Amino acid sequence: MEAIRQTVKVKNHKISITLPEDFNAEEVDVIIMPSQNIDVSIPQWQIDQVRERSAEYLKDPSITLDIDESLESILNKRSKEDKSTFISAEESIARLKNRKGV
């Protein structure tokens, strides 16, 4: 699937979109929503974890973590956090879709 995302100006309640020459679809789906600057808040635990892993990797690039070990580590740390900061899976997916313009 080929997708094109553009931010365009609305003028007199109309928009104009010019497609690239190599875009050959005969029909397209158009989704229109207000353009927003979304303030993405990254939890401190995730920032700390990335910094820790980056530092370890820079010390020894040959080290890698098994995906199961990584997930277990993340889930263990997350399970100890204040659950009032959690969001539902639905909200998480909605935020991802909004960020990606889907």
C-alpha cells in the first residue's frame, strides 16, 4: 500500500491535493482531520532504560538482549510503577494512529 501524507491549507472551505506523477491508483480514500502538533510525553522509565542500554552497548557493542529478556525486563519495571499513569490499549492505539496520521 502506498500512502501520502500532506498538510495542506484550507481556503474557502476547499483543499487541493496534487499527487506525484508515479501515483497510479484509480481510487483513493481521503481522511480529513485538523492538523495538530501533538506533545508526546515519553515516560521517564523509558528514557532511563534507553540511556542505560545505550551506555552498555557503547561499552561493548557485541552485547545484545534476547527479545524475551527485554520484554520481561520492561514488564517487570512497568509493573512496579504507579498504575494511575497507565493508559488503555485502545488509547495507546488511538495515540499511535493520530501520530502517524492513520
